Amino acid sequence: MSRSEERKVGERGQVTLPKELREKFDIHGGDEVIIHEEDGKITIEKPVSRDVLAEGYRQYAAESEALEEEMAGVSLESNQYLGDAPDW
């Protein structure tokens, strides 16, 4: 469960994010954040950079490739063990 902290909104609508959260989410002065309403709550999140997104896609591709290789090996092994499928 997340911890709550009460903050005062300034005259211009500004709120300071707690240091703990800025450090945890690697948010620094001048960084951009996304603010939106979600289920009646205000949500603040750090946008995903292109580099982070690209790395995620690279990892996904590598995992998919490894799975494909594993499945090909299992398929070959099962064919050797079971033989050809009958012609029904």
C-alpha cells in the first residue's frame, strides 16, 4: 500500500513532489511529467523515453526469438519421439 502525504497547493496551483518520490521515479527539476485524471483521481507520471521504450522492444524481441528456438527444438524432439502424425 502506498504512503500518503499532505501538501499545500500554492497560489499558482503548484505542488512540490516529495523528495522520496522524486528520487524513486528519477524526477528532477525541469523534467516533464504527464498529469491526467483517472477514476476521479489526479495522476502524475513520468513519460517513457524513446530509449527506454526501444530497449523494452529489443528485450521483447530477444525473448520471443529465444522462445521460438525453444519451441522448434521441442517440436523436433516430439516428432522424433512420436513419429509422423497419422493421415486420418
